[in-house]
Amino acid sequence: MLGSTHGTLTTDSRRARVIACGEQPSPVVHGRPADVDDLDVSGRPLYADAPDLDRFFRPESVAVVGASDAEGRPNTGITRQLIAWAERVGARLHPVHPTRQSVFGIPCSPSLADLPEQVDLAVLLVGDPLPVIGELAEAKVKFAVAFASGFAETGAEGAAAQAHLAAAVRRAGLRLLGPNTNLNAFEKFRDDLDGPAIALITQSGHQGRPVFAMQELGVRLSHWAPTGNEADLETADFISYFSEQPEIGAIACYVEGLKDGRSFLLAADRAARRGVPVVAVKVGRTETGARTAASHTGKLTGADTVVDAAMRQYGVIRVDGLDELQDTAALLARARAPRAEGVVVYSISGGTGAHFADLATAAGLPLPDLSAPKQAELHQWIPEYLSVTNPVDNGGHPVGDWRGRKIIDAILADPEVGVLICPITGPFPPMSDKLAQDLVDAAEQTDKLVCVVWGSPVGTEAAYRETLLGSSKVATFRTFANCITAVRAYLEHHRFVAAYRSPFDEAPRTPSPSFRKTQALMRPGQQLSEHAAKQLLRAYGIRVPREQLVTSAAAAVRAASLVGYPVVMKASGAQIAHKTELGLVKIGLTSASQVRDAYRELTDIARYEGISLDGVLVCQMVERGVEMVVGVTHDQLFGPTVTVGLGGVLVEVLRDAAVRVPPFGEDQARGMLGELRGRALLEGVRGGPPVDVDALVEVVMRVQRMALELGDDIAELDINPLMVLPRGQGAVALDALVVCR
């Protein structure tokens, strides 16, 4: 986010400042400097600029700075690997070393300035890459890789050195991978595998090894981007690039920390627009995990609830384990879009089928009952006493003959079935061999997804190693859990892509009239009084109770008669955060004498507590409804975020809330309500009427507009409680807290 303006700059001037590069590098969109149509109301870019990394992954010429062929030197092994890689990709390699005539028989240049040609990529085998950056600029090198460590991962001093390196790279006009990266980008990939590929992005090279090893199971891998500390090129850059490559079916990521939340969302948006699935392990779910990740990469992990919500908004599939990462990415890369969402579990054991069906149903997979005609068809080959509803239990014997294939084909022919899952808990040749072959043969003849769970802990069986893994059509798993996770992600991804509309396309570009009305209310670095906070809400069209701010007992009585009994009276002042705990709220007042007494008591308490008041609020009493909370907080990575949840005292007790990162559409606002554990309260419980969900959604959307327009000026906004009235009667903000930045 940009620095706070505290009401001294208009949104238009903030946008102009970004474009003019007054605070940060000017955004680039579609290869050109951003203009006002490319930025939202707070000056943030609305579109990702995908870097052209073709010459990074497939350079025509490469310079190796610090190349060596002296035995026992670390640079020697790296140089040898780079020479082999350059040969594979068809690049000309030029060693650079000030004291060597040649390296491994290749003529060596003493400096970058002495290279025989302009190079696309320079690999820096030097302890401090900073002094070399200027030479790279003069030689017009497009890309560089820095392996050196000792930067942001080491603490404040290293972070400062990394900042200097990043600034030098920007001035040089080149793109840098690293520092603190490794050789993973220059691995040897198998070129004998067909089908869509997985592109891999990791901040820890070792954590990408399981995905890389999937090539030995027949899964194609095309790229590996080890981003390291991300002084320049970051995870978002590679997601944007990979989503444009036609051979890539899925992007697998191991992320320790995000460099910039906005860049990540824009990259995820680009992938979502193109239907390219992004599967990610993002560490930092716990405080310990976040602390460890920060020490390794030197970047913020962000509040995990916000990261999780942001990923869901843009269809990034978050998984926990590397085994889940590899299995889910492989399935999404290779499987076509589902013809139907129904999942059928088919097994030779009633116990196996029931166990898998229980787990699948609990995970939310749709397991519809097969139709009566389909069940009758299956009973031609399966004994009548066995269940063929779903799961389908064949009893074992039909697998061994011609009936096995008939059963599989009949299930796949059902128009309600999109996925067939067959758990085989252990090898039992020859029946398991024939079952595996029948499944592979059927998968070749259908456009529906066929999954097999091979449960043997050995994994050396021919049915597994040759038959199942030899098929590019069957998705093979080793555990029930990974199969269920991957299939759920598969169905959710295609459902998401089919309905996806980029929120950036509809994000506001110009400030609303409400924004201009609120500028005089901003108090930099201060908390607003409740009265001022409600004025802010009213300016954005959010309903508040009838109320008047008074400064005398007599005025309070007059106000109560105008507002209408019963009334609520509350002390209003910029220093008050929790009025109820201080006794600064009086409710259910029904007479003038009660109002006079309440006024005196509230002002006496404030005087005793040393609290400065701007007056006392006499408010309409609103009782019938469900108390909710809607608010804005400022996340370190993503900027302003919007939260909705159960309000009143429940907000701190139950912590039942959902989060979204603006911009988002009305569908996402409704989705937030669907995530709440207490959502049944909105539908009416114990005879209570359903509440006005449409009005609640409208408040969420108006608060989002405030977050987008006032995000630089508001550190925190809290509407609690927001009383959501019965259907058709709206919602009323009974209290509000606003803290300015």
C-alpha cells in the first residue's frame, strides 16, 4: 500500500503520485507505464504485467561470471552443470573470470565487457553480486541469477543489503532471480513425456524435490523456478508467465512468504482468467511456522486467515503437504474438465467402498445414488444381495472375468457420473492385475476421470508400476486422503473457472461522491468519536439509528422526544473504545427523568475517568434482529481487508468471521456469509424470522467501497453491532469504531 495521506491528498492526486513514481516504481501494465484506467481509486494496478521469461528459460547465450574448473571448488561443480544445461537448451555458454584463459576448454572472457556477444542470461557465481550489477547493465544483459546468501534471510543488516541490490537491479533495467537461490532452474527435465506439464515454483529448492521426482512416475514437468529471496523476480512473476504457456496444465508452488500481496492476487487473477490451476503449499499457518519461514526467506508471511481467504478468492488451491501438492497438481494438469460432478466409488469389497465413501462424503464430494435402471443394469453382472447404489460393491468374483469391464463401462456411461474412483487396498493377483488393466482400458475409451487408489505399501507390483503408472489417463494415488483432496480440488477448480469474473475488471477507478464528503472527518493518527464514525458510515449510505448529539440534560430530554422512546444514551468521545465496560452506555430509557439521570451519570463517569467527550448520543433503540460485525483492517501484505462475522459479545467469544481482500463482487460477499459457523442464525432459528441478508450484503459491499477509497487513511473500521433486521427491513449500524492512520 501507499503511504498514508491522512486526508491531505485526494485520491486522484494519490493515483497521479504513483504514476509519477513519487513513492515507488511506476507500475507497468501490458508492457507500458500504467495510466489512470489501469489503476484503482487508491492508485494500485488492476492488471498483472507478465514478464517475458522465454530468454531466461531458453536463452541463446549465457555468461557464467566466476566460472571455474579447479577441482575442489564449489564453482566448478556449478559450472559443469551449467555447461551441460546450456547444451541441452541450445545456448552458447561464455565463462567469465579475470585470471583464466579457458574453463573446461571453453575460451574465458576477463569481464562482461569483453564478451564476444550480448548475452541473455548471466549466472553470478560471486559472493557479492551488487558490484556486478552495473557491468550487467552496461553489457545489456536481460536476466541474471544470484546464488549468494547472506541477505534478507539473515536479519536487518542482510535485508538492507538486499534492498540495495534490488534498487541497483531496477536501475539497471534487468531482471534478477535470487539472491539465495539455487540450481533448480537448470535441472535436466525428461523430454520423453507427453501431455500437459506441471510448472514448479519454490522458495526452498529441497521442498520441490517430490514434485520434480514425479517425472519418474510419468508426470511431465516443464519448468522449475527457485525464487529464493525474491529481491526482484517473485512468485507472482512466474505464475503470470506460466499461465500464458500453452504446454502448462498446472502450476505447483511451495511458498514461504509473499513479497507483495497485490502482485500475487493479480497473478492469480491472470491464471484464473485462463483457467490454469494454481496449487500451493503456503507455510505460516501457525506462529512457529511463520517465524521459521521469515528466518529462511526474510519476508512477511501475513496473517494466515487473510492469505487463506485471498487464495480462495482467486481460485488458488491451498494444500498442506508436499504429497498433496504433487498429487493434486498432477491430476489438475492432466484431467479434462468434468462432464458431470457425480462421483461413484467402485470396489471389490463392501468395507473398502463404505470406508472410502464415508471419507469422501465428509470432505464434500458429491456421491449421488445411481438410478434404479442403472442399478438393475449392474445387477446383470453383480449378485443381487450386493449394494450397487453408490458405492458399488461387486463382491470380487466379477473382476476376474469379462464382467469386470462391463461394470466399469456401465458406470462411466451414466450421464450423472463424472468421476469413477476405485480403491484397491492391496494386491491380490491375478484379480487385481485384471482390475487395473480393465480400469486403464476403460479410461482410454472415456472422457471422464478414472482414479485408482493403490494402497499397497510396497509399490513394486507390476499392476501399479507398469499398468497404472504407464497410463496417462488414469490418475493413480497411494492414499485415500490424497485422492479425495485432489478430486475435490479438481471439481472445485472447474466450477470456479466456469463462474469466474475478475473483480479487477469492475473495481472502481474514480472516487465516489462519498469519498469527497468524508475528507473533513479524517483525523490522522486518531480515533474518531462514535458520532463522527457514524457520520462516515452515513456518507457511504450505511444506515444508522435516529440519534442526536447533545451537550446538556435538557437537550437530551428534547432529543429523546424527537428520537422516540425507548432510547439508548451513550457517551461520545474520540478516546472511548469500549463504552460498555466503562459504564458509558444506558439502554431502555423510557422517560424524561431517566434521560436526565442518565446524562448526569454518563458525564460524571467520563469526568472521573478523565475522558474528554464531544457530547452524549441519544439514540433510537433497535432490538429485534441478529447482531453482526462488519469491519476493515489493514493487512501488512494485502492492504485493507473486509471482515464479516457474528457481532456483539459473540465476536470475541466465538471468533466466527470471514475475510475478503478488495476488490470483490457481491457473490464473494454472499460467500463470506456461507462460511460462517453461525450462518443458521441468519435463516431464523427457534421460530425467529429470517433476517435481511440482502441488506447485510449491501453493507458489506459499501464497507468494501470505503476500504478501497479510504484504505490509505483508515487503520481500522469496526461496525459492531450491525443489527440485521427481519427480511425486508434492512440493517442498522448501532455502533462504530474508526481509527485513522
